[in-house]
Amino acid sequence: MAVRQEPPNDIEAERKIVGAAILQPSLIDEMVARLCVEDFYHAHYRQLYAAVLDLVVAGEPVSAATV
């Protein structure tokens, strides 16, 4: 019987990355260079990061209110 392994993930790290993107938008360029949406394991943080990226592409400000 094969045991299914969960891929490596860290919900706390994902939370901090998304939080930093929202609270310190000046970091977003560096984040985009290193992370893509698919790098997030948890769907909630994947969706939030995608929303941040969508705002950046649209030239809109990134904040807690806009995400």
C-alpha cells in the first residue's frame, strides 16, 4: 500500500509572505522575482497572493483594503 506524502509546506511562512506584500508593497518586486502563485500550498494564501499580483499588473495600489 502506497503512502501519500504531503508536499512540504509552511502555513506560517505563507501567511507572513502575503502579509508582508500587503503591509510593505515595496517588497513586491522582490517577491515576484522569487515566488509564483503555484509556490503557495494553501489555497487561501495562493488566492491572496494572486490578488496582490493582479493589483500590481493593473497598476493599482496594494493594501489590506484593495486585496
